[in-house]
Amino acid sequence: MNQQNFAFLSFIHPLGSFILIVGLLTFWFLKKKLPSIKSFKRILNIFIVVILLQAFLETFLNWWLWSKEKVTQRLLPPFTPLTYVLHYSWQHYLFEPIITILFALIIFKIIALLNKKFNNVFFYDEEPYLAAFGILATGWPNCLMYLCLVLFLGVLFHFINYFLNGFVLRGARDIFFRNHPQPTCPRRRGGQGVAEGDERGEDIRERARWASERVEENISRVPFRLSLLYFWFPCALLVLLLSGIISKYLLINQFLI
């Protein structure tokens, strides 16, 4: 009996993550909405518990298998210091799950704090949970590639939309004319003493038209901000599917312990 007898445990996390992401995407597509925040909290808590249980189960099974073979019994106390077994278990079974969970919690807190500080300008309420879920699903160190991919696509699509909507020209206009005085509200027609009848009504309508034009102009100057909401799930799924290629050809394995 050797470690190959429980090698199937290593497929539980990626396979479960894949099924869960596809299920959530299907729910989103059919219901036209994401699960509630309360549901996301439950999903994340269950996910974390499952990840930790798998890590501790692999640690226990490894110790148990070592105790069954005469050769590997020499790797256990009293023949070998307990620190060797703990270091081996940490390096092979515990490090990646624990660092993944801690990293997911850190990113969750950062996004939540940014949202709170800037009045929910950058992220939707669900996005801290989506980011943390994607990190837990992809695992360490693939979660680094996952975050980079989300940010890259977000910036890329934002600039594509920025150029397509002509904000470069509008930006140049604002630079060249930023010192010019803002247009003032037109004065009432008819000169001094006009305050009655149709002329006063026309004056009010003209002021209303002026205000409407200024509002529309200000709205047109507000640049479109593309949300990252639609990138979290697809990017997590893509990294999961390409994890073998990512680990083989990129330098991401340098972050392994």
C-alpha cells in the first residue's frame, strides 16, 4: 500500500470547483441574477471547511500509510523527530490550502474596504465573495494568475469601450478648454421689468432647457466604468481548465513552498 491508493483525493478540489462554478454560472444564466449574499457566505464557509478537511485527511492518511510499511516506519517517531513529519505534512498537504484560504480572506477584506471607503464605486456587493470564491477554486499559486487575468481583462475591455465611445477626443477637448469659463445661465428675456404673462413663462422654459442641456452635457462627460462582475467566474473556470499549462510554462511555480 502506498500514496497512490489515495491519489484520487487530489482531484476532489479541482473537480468540485469546476462543478460548482458551472452550477453557479448556470444559475446566473437561467435566473438572470447571482445568488444572494447570504448564499455566497454559506458557499464560502462550506468550501473552506471542505478544503481544510481534505488537507487534514491527506495528512492523516499519509501518516497511516507510513506506519504500515517497514521502510517508511523509520520516518516516524521515535526513529525520526516529530518535526520532520510535521514539516513534510505542511509542505505537501497543508501549506497550499491554508495559504489559499488566508489569501482569499485578505483579498475579500481589501475589496470590501475599498468598497466602503469609496461608496461602492468600484465593486458590486457580490464581488468580494466572487473574488474569494475564485481564489479558493483555483488554489495557490494559480490564484495569482487568476487575479491578474481578471484585472487584465477588466482594464482591456475598459479601454476598448473608452476608445470606441470617443472619450479620447472628449478628453482632449477638456484639456484644451479646461481654463475656459463655464457657460452661465441666460438672463430673463425682455430686459428689465419683464415679470408677467407669456414672457415670464418663456423665460422659465428657457431656463429649464438650459438646465437640461447642462445635465446632459455633464452626464456625457462621465466616463463609462466597466465592472469586473462578469469576469470572476469565467476567469476562474479558464484558470482551472488551463492549470496544467499555467503550471508548466509560466513562472508561477516559483511561489510554491
